[in-house]
Amino acid sequence: MSPLISLTWRDHVTGREGYLVVDRLVRGVSSGGLRMRKGCSLEEVTGLARGMTMKEALHFNDDPSARYIPLGGAKGGIDCDPRDPAAYGVLVRYLRAVRPYIETVWTTGEDLGLTQDLIDRAAAEAGLVSTVQAIHPLLDDEEAARRRLADAFAVDVDGIGLDELAGGCGVAEAALTALDRAGVAYEGTRVAVQGLGTMGGATARFLLRAGLTIVAVADVKGTICCPQGLDVESLLAARDAFGTVDRAALRPGDRELPGDAWLSADAEILVPAAVSYAIDSANQARIKARWIVEAANMPVLAEAEELLASRGITVLPDIVVNSATNAWWWWTLFGDIGPGADEAFAHTRRSMRALTELMLERAEAGATTPRAAAHAIATARLPLIAERFGHYR
């Protein structure tokens, strides 16, 4: 199925390229973040946009009291290193170029390489009211909704913003659901995390507080490892804006290893929470974990997943695992939840546990992978959404 909109933009100043793909619209609107990384391609953004359509469909709720109605899927991407001194200017010019789409059909927010604060600042400079203003006509009370979301973004829990924590809460709950179904105790279960940015950092905190042990984390400088468990809170406090840990925060027993050492860590759970395409058919052979929990978008290539499955390693797919980030925005904006952290975490845990349980039950019953089961669930819901709310291909 071809996307509804697919465009490529070239920056007249630097020659960098950016992309926007709208997979489909529901009630005239789509949802999907904006990423910035060197090497980002139209093919990558197209796959991510399709994934967003699936994530939205998976959160379709027949409950008549639910205010959030799933949107269509979309994604934006810019081929530029976010650390490049020219990156901010590229971001502003990209947003200025796609402004008509953000004003009418595409709601967006932070993704790999970009923070929400940075996007908001660039969006204002590009003349936008908000990066989610396309959804404003669908709100019953726009002023109250925008105030509620702003209040939620202002919430800080032990030094980390609620907007970061919501997604990590969802990832952690998916992992904990898999452990519960397998009858595996939290205590003694070891975790390795690739990426200690927004998603990886929050996931590590929630898993640690649930009783699991974080034995390895990786960033652009390499892998930090401690078999007895890392001091996660110290590492989180020592991060820069890109999730890179200041090595001065390491303890004497912490070891520094090569960047890809997280793959072969002695851990039951791997959480790829950084780049797409991180696990391929070659490096999957190094993995010893029982579960791979996709906090990043598209981190495991299809051929690698087949080989992992043949070795008894289960991949919990991104379209379920990291979907709480997107859903939290809309639960809050539409008013299904208030701006407080306790309500956000409780709602996220209930929703993610139910969705993960359903996916794993379907996979087990159909003798298939969790990804295939999740796609089947989403595909079955798309016609229901179209029939009830209208969407356009």
C-alpha cells in the first residue's frame, strides 16, 4: 500500500535532505514524530510512517467514554547529524518548508536525535503555533486541552520529565508482562540497554525500580558494564542532551567496553533504544538474551528476527512496545487522563499490559511471532476505524 503523501525536501543552504511521509489520515489528521540522524532516508521514514499507522490502530478503544480516537500514521526525518553546528538551522528551514502540512494534517513531536524543547523552539521560529496544531479542530475545548498538555510537560519526577517517562513506562511494562507470562522473577533478571536517551533512560529507570538489574548501557562512546548492576540514577544524571554519559560518573567497578558489547551482554533482556537497524543477520549471532524489547523504531531487521526466533529468542515489536509515548500525548490532550504523573503511569501500565497480553496470547495461539500477531491485530482494527471515523489512503 502506497502512502498518501511522500515528499523529499532539500535544504538550499546545506544541501541536506529531509522527508515527510503521511501513510494515511483518520478524521483528516495523522500522527508521527520527527527524527534527525545522519543517514536518515526516505525508505526509513516510509517504514516508520506505516508503523505509526499500526501503533495508532492498536490503541483503538471501543470504550464509548474514551475521548482519544486513533489518528493516521506519519513520520518526518532529516538526514543530518544533530550534533552538527548547522543542524538547528536545517531543522528550522525544514519546519518552515513543511509548515502547511503541520498546520493541517501532520501532528509531530520529538524522536531520535531531537528533543521536544528543541522542536518547539524551532517550530516557533518557523512560524508555527504548535507542532500538534492540526489536531486542534478535533478538540472539544482547545484552550483547556493545550493547558492540560503544557501542565503535563512541566511535570518532573526525580529529575526526569513526564514526557520522557511515559514512553519508558510503556516499554518497561511490555517487558514485565513477558516476564510474568513466562513465570520469571524480576529479581535477578538482567538487562542491557542500547541508548540512554529519552526512551532508553526512562526504560532503565522503570525496570530498575521494578527489581531488575541493569548490567550494561551503551551510548556513542561505548558500552558501560557492571555484572553486579550499574548505578542507573548516577548515569542518568550524568547524561548530556543526546544521552551520552560523562565517564567521570563511573564507579571503580564499572567497565568500559566497545560500543557493540551490549549485544553479547550476559542478560536476559536486551533493550535496543537508539537507532533503527541495530540488529542484523550477522550480529544477532552474538545475542544470548531471551527477549529483545524494541524501544527504538525498527531496530531488528526482518532476517535477523527470523534467525533469532529459530534460536528461541523472542522479539517484542516496536509497534506495541514503544507506542505509549505517542498514546500518552493524545490521552492527555483529549482528556482521558489528567496531567499528573500517577494517573499517567497507571493508565499507561493498564493499557500496555492489556495490549502486550493480547499480542502474546495471539502469538502463542497462532504459533507465530509477536510482531506478526501485533500486525494482525492492527490490520483487523483499521477497517473498524475507517468505518466509524473515516480515513483516507
